[in-house]
Amino acid sequence: MNAIKAENLTKYYGNFLAVNNISFEVRQGEFFGLLGPNGAGKTTTIRMLTGLLKPTSGTAHVMGIDVVKNPVDVKAQIGVVSETANPYPEMTAWDNLMFAASLHDIQKKERKEQAENLLKLLGIYNRRNEKVENFSKGLRKRVAIAMALIHDPSLLFLDEPTAGLDVQSARMIREFLRRLNERGTTIFLTTHYIEEADMLCDRIAIIKNGKIIALDSPENLKSAKRREKVIEVSFDRYVADVEKSIAKLSTVSRVKKRGDKIRIYTSNFPKTIQEISRFAEENDLEIVSINTLTPTLEDVFVQLTGLSSLDIERMEQIGRLRKLRARGK
Ligand SMILES: Nc1ncnc2c1ncn2[C@@H]1O[C@H](COP(=O)(O)OP(=O)(O)OP(=O)(O)O)[C@@H](O)[C@H]1O
Ligand SMILES: [Mg+2]
């Protein structure tokens, strides 16, 4: 039995097609990522899989149970950390966990053990008796994760668990999720951080405009692109717009400036090396270093979606502003 099986899942909001006929399976024990830019359909997908939103068409089974027909049975088996998941601010961390436990059928002793365990693993045990209103966004997210796990579900869903968090909280959460998965919990997370998906996931589905445009392990996604080589070169002195001149060389497909280094993408490696040395000679430049790099997941993402991570960051900012405005802030 698969942990998740989505078949032809589709969601229209009015006339707007937000999720377009997606199908995939997540194996038990897998760490699965749904990676996509702002507005791609990640939240809509996770809400359909967790029984919070009825699909327009298609089906989803979670731990073998039909989500639309038996949402209550599904909820007993899963934990959900939604995008906006928030513990009650006027309650302490501990009381939030006890409240979450009361929604499930768990023995009192077990509740306490589980709560203690989770708070320790998430590094907030010593703050358990503080009201959550004093907590940073990162600490609140950790409480929300503990709440989602209080009944020890076999499958955990998280919608952008580290978006907008401080670096320390984000790292702590990633490390926690990795360990949780190692202990056997299946994890389904959405993210727009390419590196996060690369670091954590066994397999990644890339979603764009409601459609899954690629689904594979990070390494397989990268190897599909290995025909293209990346050369990183630096010269002994700075020349204005050097990257633009290099981009004009006949065998170069794309150029990116990274600090004092220039990344050159090519599918004709030997010819490009020749062109670069000729270019250096003609411009009286000395090559200080030259390396070949294997493509990153970001390279794959850029190729598939046509979006750079800078675009994604910008879209993320716009999205956040839009949401704040919608809430009237
Ligand atoms: N309730 C709704 N009514 C109308 N359109 C909606 C609704 N919710 C989402 N949408 C639209 O559906 C598309 C997918 O939204 P969704 O929230 O699933 O994307 P996402 O990948 O989670 O993006 P984000 O990065 O903003 O969280 C977006 O274009 C969004 O504007
Ligand atoms: Mg979302």
C-alpha cells in the first residue's frame, strides 16, 4: 500500500484551474517534496490530500483510505502543519500540546510522554510553560509541528514549513524532519526552496501552473541535465560586463555572474574552453581558475520552469504582500 495515491486530482476555483489533473504516488517511509513557485498549486494540493478541500475531480487515497469519502479516518492517521498553522498565543506551549492531544484518543500518560519527547526534540522543552505569544515565528512553527505529531501519525504533511523563518529555526526544523523520517514517518512537504527540496527529499515533484512537470529523485533530475556542462572561470582582473561578452561566444548557452566567478553553461565543452582561452588572450586577461561543475537542482528548475531563484524570491515577496493586504493589514 502506498502512503499517498493521487489520481487525476483537479481543482477549479470558479473558472480558474488551480490544480490540473495531477497523479502521483508516495511510498511509505518516503520523504516527498512538492516544489514550485508562488501560486503553483502547492497549498491547494496539500489541502485536497488532507481532506480540507474537496477536489473538483479525481481521487486521493491516504494510507489506503479515500480522502473524500472518509476524511475522519484519514485525519486519525496523519499530522498536518498548514501554511498558517498557529498554536493559541494566549496558551502555553505545553497547554497547546495537551489541547492537540485532547482532539485524539490518547491516554493521559502517553500524552505527557509524547509531548515531552517532541518538545525536547524540537528544542523548546525549557520554554514549555511560556505563553506562545512571546514566541518568535520560528518557535511557534516548532510548537505547531509538535501539535501535529502528538498522536504519532505515520504520515506528516507540511505546507512550506520553513518559509520566512530565521536560519536557526529553519535548520532545526529540517534536521528534526530528517530524523523523524529516518525513524519511519512518511513526510510530504511543499516548498519553494530548491535547496531545501534537494537536501531533504527522496523524490521531488515540480509543480508549475497546477501541473506536475517533473517527478524524480533529486539526483535523477540533475542527471537528466548532465549533458550540459557548467564551467566556472575567474580572471586576474575585473573587466566591466565581461559576462555579457562571454555570453556572446558562439558555443555558450547562458552565463551567470557569481561574485568574482563567472558560470558558463555549454553543451559543447571542448569548443567553449577554446573560446574562453581565446577570449582571455584577446582581452589581455589571465585565467586564475577554471572548474567544471555538476548541474544543481536550481539549474534543472530554471530550465523546467523558466524561473530563476531570484524570480521566485521576488514572487514570494509579492505573494506575502498580497496575503497581508487580503487580511487587511
Ligand atoms: N480560494 C481561492 N479562490 C480563488 N483562487 C484561489 C484560491 N486559493 C488559491 N487560489 C489561486 O490558485 C492558485 C494556486 O494557489 P495555491 O495557494 O495552491 O498556490 P501555492 O503554490 O500554495 O502558492 P503560495 O506560494 O502562494 O503558497 C493561485 O493562482 C491562487 O491565486
Ligand atoms: Mg501555498
